[in-house]
Amino acid sequence: MAPRRGRLDLGGIRPAGPQEEKTLMDAENVVGLFIALALLGYLVTALIKPEKV
């Protein structure tokens, strides 16, 4: 995808100006953490108690 015209490429450096305040754990991080822990719990349970066929 080509960069838009008239836009300065800052090479990944954020411009100075008002910074967005970041909270320690925003909702997106909490949801991701919950899903990761649920998946980890499921995999550990499947490892310890596998299904018997």
C-alpha cells in the first residue's frame, strides 16, 4: 500500500503534542488476558486429563 501524499513520514517516531493518556489495563488488554488464561487452563486440563476413547 502506497503512503498518502502530503503526509510526512516520521519513521515511527511519534510527533510531539498532547499525549493520549494510557491506563494500566484497558478493556482490550483485560479481554485478551482473560482469553489467554482460559486457553491456558483448557490446554493444561487437556494435558492432565485426556479424553478416553
